[in-house]
Amino acid sequence: MLTIDGLSTHVEESGSGPPLLYLHGAAEWIGYADPLTDLLAENFRVIQAERRGHGRTPDVPGARTYDAMTEDTMALRDHL
């Protein structure tokens, strides 16, 4: 878990090489795309973060919007 802008965010990494931030789709979580991320990890350091209210990242008060998830993603990128 990483704390990004006050949000406790579940992050997993696999593989090695240039970093690749893999974003899961809406209503998904880390693991649903394992066949693809396993292939990517053969050549990249795959970084996956579960978005607010998905998987092991808790929800927060207020609306869950794409704007908020975009801000979360940019904060994660800046943190990394």
C-alpha cells in the first residue's frame, strides 16, 4: 500500500525493465488482466494500482468520478 494524497492505494509491481503504468478498466481490479500483464512483465516493470473503491483500495466519501481517478493517477505518477 502506498499513501498518495491521503488515499491508501494498493499497488503491485512485476517484471523488470522500463516502467509501464497499467491502468485497470472501470469496475475492475488488479488481477483481471493477469494474462496480459504477465506478458508485459517479460519486458517491462509493470506497475498496477487499484483505483479508489476498487479491489483493495478503499472508497472515500463523495462521488467516484473519472476526474477524481485521473487526479489519483497523476498523483501516483508523480509519487513514482
